[in-house]
Amino acid sequence: MGKPAPLYVLAALLSLLASKVTDAQVPANFLPYGYGDIVNPISDDGSSEAIFLQQPFKYFGRTYNQIYVNNNGHLTFTQPLSAYVPYLNSGLDIIAPLWTDLYNVNGGTISYREDTSSAVLAQVTQAVHQYFPHVPFTATSAFVATWESVPYYSGGGLVTFQVVLVSNGDRSFILINYGDIAETGQVWLAGYNTVDSVNSFTIPAASVPELSSSSNINVNGRWSFHVDGSLNLPANFLPFGDGDVVNPISDDGSSEAIYLQQPFKYFGRTYNQIYVNNNGHLTFTQPLSAYVPYLNAGIDIIAPLWTDLYNVNGGTISYREDTSSAVLAQVTQAVNQYFPNVPFTATSAFVATWDSVPYITGGGVVTFQVVLVSNGDRSFILINYGDIAQTGQVWLAGYDTVDSVNSFTIPAASAPELSYSSNINVNGRWSFRVDGSLNLPANFLPFGDGDVVNPISDDGSSGAIYLQQPFKYFGRTYNQIYVNNNGHLTFTLPLSAYVPYLNSGLDIIAPLWTDLNNRHGGTISYREDTSSAVLAQVTQAVHQYFPHVPFTATSVFVATWDSVPYYSGEGVVTFQVVLVSNDDRSFILNNYGDIAQTGQVWLAGYDTVDSVNSFTIPAASAPELSYSSNINVNGRWSFRVDGSANSCDTCTEYEACQERSGVLGCVCLDGQRPNLEFFDAVESCASSTGSISLSRCQLFESGFSTETLHLNDPSCRGTLEDGRLLFNFDNEDHICGTTLTSNRTHFIYQNAILSNLRSNDQSIISRARWMNITFSCAYPLIQTLSMPMGIRAEGGVISQEVPGQGRYEIHMVPYHDAQFTSPYEGEVEIQVNQQIYVAVEVLGVDESQIATVLDNCWATPVNDIDHDIRWSLIIRECPNPEDGTVEVLQNGNGTTSHFSFRMFTFSGNSDRIFLHCQVHLCLVNNGRCAQSCEVGYRRRRRRSLDFQHSAAVTMGL
């Protein structure tokens, strides 16, 4: 095959470790393996022999009596496959739990068996019933193939995964189970494909380790698929097919007008008819053939998956209006579950289903369903997603209205993500209330009745609201609060700012800080609630999210933004912030309803006067707020904000809240502990500024509190950003004890992270751990740059960045005049014997401490610094005594040096010359930087420098 055989020092050890499987090693989602399994040959890119199945396996309409287990992480039916680079459209029926270049020569075990034991059959039957409750099924065979601790070909880690083929002759299912999967730079793919690629699915994981925690059936590390090719009814779907009306087979076609028995109310408009359009959307007033989705279409539209679909090549699009008691009971229960504060009993359900409909470009099929649920007064949408193949086509999922005031786009990064995303914590289901009445999400506290409403005013605010129960916020206690229209609360004064920014110098709580405009609709309201029912509700929530904190609420302040439009008119937002407190402790609950997409700048989180306590919710887009969470409740974030210790408010998705030595904090999840010795330190240097950040969870696990760490100046403490403790300094008003020194090669800014060694007791000794991490930003002192002379004037720049060091730039610019006000530009000619003025300037260093010194400047007839024909202009900081036209006008007195000379050419060579200068940087506080060139002045003898970094910069004249 031509691949080089890699060397692995631990090959024998890996093989030994992988040779035995105990019950304790089997991941919870795996079927037992090892004992009684047949082991694949140890061979690079090898495979099993043909394995003859006792129970034939039906795969998308084709029935197979044999199978191959290929070492590189895939199963095939008709032939072995040695391919180690995965590719779609392989022309084979293939099941690929993890197709990549694996190398069992260096360890691990690949094994298989066909299992018909009653225990295993009962286990897989139960799993199929759980994942596909509408499919009657009893397993008669389970084929189990397991890759245990098999290394990547490139080295760098091991993978453990398993694929189970479950069947009974008529129906077939796949279970793919993932254990520990190491990161890799190799190409990889997980999913399945068919001979014609009509049935194809790729698991949408951003990195290979994500397979261990991803799922399409809400079981971490497990994916399940119905693959016999018969009707695959996902658990979240309503029944379809029997009794449905089928749409015409037509590219970009539509149903006829469908007259509704129960009119459907859609954001204040009531419709008696509907159209089911083949390209994945519903309209009310006319059919729509558009296959390229776009917002602001000027019509009321519901688009479960708007893209170019092609039922000419297969699949079925069907619909019905259902008033059967069974279906009405099912959708009523769903609405009651997702909107528990809305009394509702369904009287009609309109169900439209796209079953296995191909994309027009080929490459896969999609299955999804939209259900319109209503009772005349209230209306809801349920959007259900089954298998959604990946596509390069443009697509959109959500809804829009005539005026786009009510608009929502499901924020999935890829079409397959629809199958396991949700806004109501049910994989593959999204639910919306669309009648236009008050929509109270399940995570909201009641609002409206008895609330005080904010003034209708662009960038306005409430008056000062005096609190019955003072609110403690990171050590400061407030008796008043302001509800600002642009999505934030402040304590000392109203704030009209509509562009969010951290370090505002205020204590601020910002559930969604952006430019909102209640003049165009919506309501902003608030109240302080001390009713027993609400206090009991928030007390229970705090106990759930902070189980180690004893707490009983005595006051609740509730502020709600209900259907308030963005200033840009892109849609509306609904969210709520709840301040929960008693005399000692304070908490925030941020509740998010429907949040429309926006191009406006926005921010969600909180900040303090000194920004020591600051947190930004890490959502990639505003709509993600509706289903993100830090306490596993979609659309809700909760924080403890009184400033007391033992809080896990800001733990990120890579951390978990745990107790260590009686203290609660954020610990690292597995795989999140790189560079343990230095707490995963990341340093950045630029100009006279520097920063370093440490892993907060590694610090906590090592016994260091973030509050006790500081720079040389104890007042310079770190700030928490996305799970990292960030320290920074500059050379202006935030020096923080930074020292500036130089050696023979560099000038260096240096600081250190120290721990506060003060003890809380009176002991004269301490065995507490302490910290001293020194970090520095070093900049090379010597640079060489070149300027070719010709007929074209350009700016010459050298931008030097040394790994682990700082960065600065040197410019060489020619000028017409001695005042250096008129640089050469464009097409020019410089006459021989014409005086030319040259400036050499260093950018990105501190002018008060650094000076630029011209050491040597010379010219060559070609663009080669080391050319043997050269004419010196400046020698050891002074003019060449053999060229009386050279003047050093300024040198070592700042970050810019100046010199001049009269233009010349090299005899018998080109009429161009190329100019080069060697410069060094000097610390001003060390004394005079440049020596005097006066006659009779005794020159200093310099020590040689060990480091000289040269680089050329081209600039014509």
C-alpha cells in the first residue's frame, strides 16, 4: 500500500492491555463482548473472512446472508474493504461506526459474534422498543462487532466502539455504541451509506471525541437507526401514511388548497385553508414553489425544512386533518407538557409529513413532520425531525409572518443537527405557540397581571424601583433597581446604552443586552413578588440548582420582556430575569422564550463595577439562548450573585460542579487537563502589553482559589472568562508590578502570578500550597531591514513574531523633505545627486522606554543584504567618513531615527540601488542609547551580541 510502518514504543504493552475485557471495563451502553468472540486478524487495513449469518440481515430493501468486519471501522456485505480514507458514494452498502485509519498491529482487539442468547435478545428488543415505540418488534438475532482500544495509524490515542445489527428477518436496526474515543488529525467519518446513496447518514459531530457524548436517542454515546427500508416512524412522530392524502409527484409542486375543518389562528390572522408545498413549507394564501429559502418573504409561512426537495426521485409527501380522540389526546398532552401555564384542549391536528424525500442534488433523503394543533382560540406548532441527511444545499427551518414581526429560525449549524436539537428538551422536536396571544414558556414565572409596565420609549427605562427586600450583589447591598428597555438591570442609575460592552463600571445584570424598541410592540414589565406560591417555586428552584446551599426565599423581583422587537425589525424576543433573595443570599434566574435571530450586537450575562465578577453566556447566536443552560433546563441560566464562596455559577460545558475539601467549585471533565504542570497556561504578548490565562478547573483541583491569586502588584487580580483566569498588564495605567529589563539579545517585560499567603489563623507556620508562576514577554533587540530603490514608491514594513515572544513592526519610509512631512508616493524618479531623506520607525513598543538606534546602513546594486558589492552609508551609528553627503539627523532619541544622503548609482551596474539598515532597540533608562559622532569623541567598545534576527523588507522609490 506504500504506507510507512509507524514505530510505537508501547506496542507490546497496548496489545497486552487490550487482550482482556472485564465486566468493569464494558461501557454502560455496550453489549458484553470479548468472551466467545472471534478476533479479527492482526493486519494493517485487514478484514475478517466472510461471516455467514444465521439470521439474514435486511438493509434498505436488500437482504444479506454474509458480512465482513473491516479493521478500519466499517462493515460491508458483499466484499471486504481495505480503504482507510472514508468517502461517501462508495458504491457499496456500508455501515461505518468510525471509518478511519486504524492499526491493530500496534494493539487493541477487533472481535465479533452473532448472538441469539435470550439475555442479549431481550436487551436489544427492549432498546428497540424504547427508541422506536411505534414499531412492533422482537429480536431473533444480534450481530455484535467491537473495536476495543485500537490505536490510530498515526498514533496519538485509542478508540473503543461497537456496532450491533439487530434483526428478526423483517425489520432491522443498528445500534452504534461509543466508549472512549481519542482526538485525531486523521480523516474520519461515522454513519452509514447505501449502494445508490439514497439512504445515507453522517453523524454530525464536530470532533471525533464528541461521538462519546452525542446521540440521536438521548443516550450519551449511542446512536440508533431503522435500516430495513420499511416505514421508519421516529418516536416523536404522529402516525402518518394510512388515510393521508399524498401530494403530486412534481418538482417544486404543491398540494391543492386544503380547506380546514378547524380554522387555524396564526399570529392574529385566522385561516380556513392551507397549502403543503413540496419544498418543505406550508403557506396559507397561495402555493409557493420557491426552493431557495429566504426570510421576509411577505407571506405567513411555516417551514419545517425549506430546501430544494425532489419527490420525483422517491419519498412521499402526505397530509391529513385529524380529529380522532387518540391523536387529540396525544397532542393535548404534548402542549400541556411544553406550555404548562396555558390551559388547552386540542380540537384539531393538521399533520403534514415528508417521508424519505430526496434532495434535488442527491446525496441523501429527509424525513420530517409538522403538526398544527389548535382549538379555535389557541394554536401551536410541533415540528418533528427523523433522519435528515447532510447537504450542501441552502436550507432554513423555522417560521415567518407577513411583516416578519414574528419570525424564528431554528439555530442548527447543519441540517442533520435538526434530528437531535430541541427547544423543549425532546430530541428532534421543536414546539411554538403561534396564535399571537401571550405565550408563557414553561420556565417562566407568571407575568402580566399586576406588573408595572415600563414607558414606551426608545432606549428608555423605568424610574427608580425601591425594593422591599434589599438585594445583595457581590458584596454590595442595593435598595433600588432600574429596569432598562434595552435588556438590562442596573442599581445606581438608569442606562440607555444599546450597544453592550463589558467593563462599563457599573453593577449590571443583562439577560439580553441589545437594541430593543418597545415603540414597535411588546411589553416590558416588572414586579416584586412575596406571595407564598412564587416564593415556594423559586425556593425549590434554588434547592435544585444549588443543593449544598441552605436557602429560603423571602423576595422575588421579576422583570419580563414580552415579544419586544429588535430595533432593526428582524423579529421579537421574549425573556425574563428573576432576582431571588433573602437577607444573606442572592440568586439570578434568566429565563428565555422565543429569541429571534439578529445581526445586531448583543450580550447576555452580568458584570460588576470592577469586573472582578463577570460572566458572559457562551451562545453562538441569540436564538441559542432559548435552549442553552448551565443547569440542564433548556432556556434557563442560574447564578449565585451575593458574592459568598462555594458557588459553581460559572462552570462551563468543560467543567462540573464538585466539592473538594468541603468547598464547591468547578472541576475539569475528563480530557480537559492539558499541560498540568503550569495549569494549561496560555500567554500572549503585543507591544508593551502582556496577558496570561490559567485553567480555572485545574487551579481548583490543585487547591488554589481564584480570589487569592494576583500579579506582583497584589491589587492586580485575574478575571474569569470562559473557565479561564485571565491576568494582564500594560505599561501605562495597569503596570501591576511589571519590570522591564534587557540582556544581550532581548528586552523583556516580566511579571509573576503569586498566591496570597495570608493565613486566617494565628499559627506561625503554614503548610498551605503557594504559587509563583513567572512569565515574560521578550522582544529581539536586533533587526535588519532592506529597501530597494527604483521607480515605484511603497511602504516597507517588517513585522516580526518570534514563537513565545512579543511582536513589533519596523517601517522604512523615504521622504522628499528634511521635515519628514512629504513621503514619496506613486510613480517617481530620483535624480542622481538628489538629497533623499529616510525615516526608520519602530511601531508597537513603549515610546517612553524604548529607543530605535541605527547601527549600520548600506546600499547594494541588487536586492541582497550580503552582496559583495556594497556602499556603506552609516557605520557603527555614524556617517561613513568616505561619503560626505550622509547625515545622521536623529538616532537613539525615540522610536524613529532619521538620516539622509545624496542619490547615486553603482558604476557599471543597474541604475537601481537597494538600501539596507541594521537597527537595535535600546532601553532609555539605561542611559544614552546612541553614541556621539563628533570628531574626537572616543567611541565605546561594545560587547558582541549573541542574537541577531535578520529579515528583508522591500520598498521602492
